[in-house]
Amino acid sequence: LKGFGLKITPTGRRVYFLYYRTGGGQQRRPSIGLHGELTVDQARRIAKQWLAEVALGGDVAADRAAARKAETVANLGRRFIAEYATAHKKPRSIATDRANLENHVLPLIGRLKVGEVTRADLERLHLAVRDGKTARQLAAKPRGRRIIRGGPGIANRVLALVSKMFSCAEGWGLCDGNPARGIRKLREVRKDRFLDQAEVARLLEALDLADRNGTESGFATGAIRLLLFTGMRSGEVTSLRWSALDRQTGCLRLVDSKVGARTIPLSSHALAVFD
């Protein structure tokens, strides 16, 4: 078979190879495999297949080099954060995406090539996060810890993130389709918990006591009261600016929130928090 040969290295390894020229006249000599792992007949059959591809205008060596350099899921995750998330998502959402990537996606499929990821791979990822395969405790601040949990809710958030990543990859020409498309989300059981009147009374009493004794920051107790009296999101309260307060109409005008700009009417109790 013309071009098919065996190379013996200084260390004694015997490597099958194929020599050929591309349609443009460039010389190539890609390795087929080690003798011992392949027999002569097996290596010769592979060489024949490669020569057939070359005859049709292909370049086996270039294709293999491109495959080795193909984007991994880990690289896709970094590009997704840098080029998509920072332009289209809020800082809190970006932080959540980063955490889900580092805690769940990368440990399970980070090394896979983007173009080789299948729907079955992502279904296994989805179920692994649900079953707590990535759940663990990590050291955080001194004498603290960071708990990474699994479960249906986290699994669904991870699936949504991966689906968007592969949607971007499809648009960037890194893969031919989105393997997450069509995967059904897991059923989640919502847990709504509301304070009754007695609990609200005890909470307000504890906040008043903390203010009188100075055991907690007035900003913290005020934020808790505002959450209680308005039903705002915690991020909306902690990022609140004085410019949002409209005392004349008795409301807060948020320029930006999770749902965009919105106006929040304030009761007399909520207004008193700002005095």
C-alpha cells in the first residue's frame, strides 16, 4: 500500500503511519497507531480509508489537528461568560452562572469537546446534579464553609445554563445543533412559607430590641422591615439608593430590577423605615 509504513523510534516504539500529499501538494505523515495496539492488517485498513478520504479532497492530518484543538465545554463556559453573559445578564445572574459552571458543569463534562457532546451526556449531567453527585462542602471564609447542593431545582438551573451555552455554541459555529434541546425539566415542588400574625409580631419585637440595644446594624434591621412591609426581593433592598425614594407619592421607583423598571407603593409602616 503506497505511503503506508512503520516508524521505529529511538526508544523502540513501533508506530504505523501514512505518507500522502494533499490536493494542494502539501506533505503529510500522520500516525495511525502503535504496533501491538493495532495489527498490521488493522493499520493497513485504516490507511486505505484515509487514502480514500484524501482522494476525495480531504486532509486527515489537518482534520485530526483541528479535532485536538476543538473547544472543550470548559472553554465554552469561559467564552459564554465573557461574550454573552456579561453583555446580557445582571451581575447576580452572572455570579450564579459562574457558580453552576464551577460546581456542577465543569466537574462532570468540562473536558468533553463541544462538538462531541450528545443529548445522552446532558441527560446524565441533569440526573447527576439531581442525585447530588456534585454536592459537597468547601471551605470558605475562616471558620466558615460553602455548601454545594443538588436536587431537582439546581439540576433544572444547570440544564437551562447548559442549553443556553450550546445555543451560543451553535451560533458561533462550534457545533451543529443544541444537544440540550428537548430535554424535559424535572418536576419541582415549591415550598411557600408565610409568617402568621404571631410570628410577624415576634419578628418586629426582636428588631425593635436589636435597635434599642444596638446589637445589630440599623441598616440590617431596616432592610428586614422593608422586606416584610413591601415583599421586595432581597437584592432590590440591599442595592436600594436614596434616589429611588419618592416621598411625595409614597413609593419607590426602581430604575432596574429582575423584571425591569417598576414602582413599589409604600405603606405608612414602610415609609417609616426611611425616617
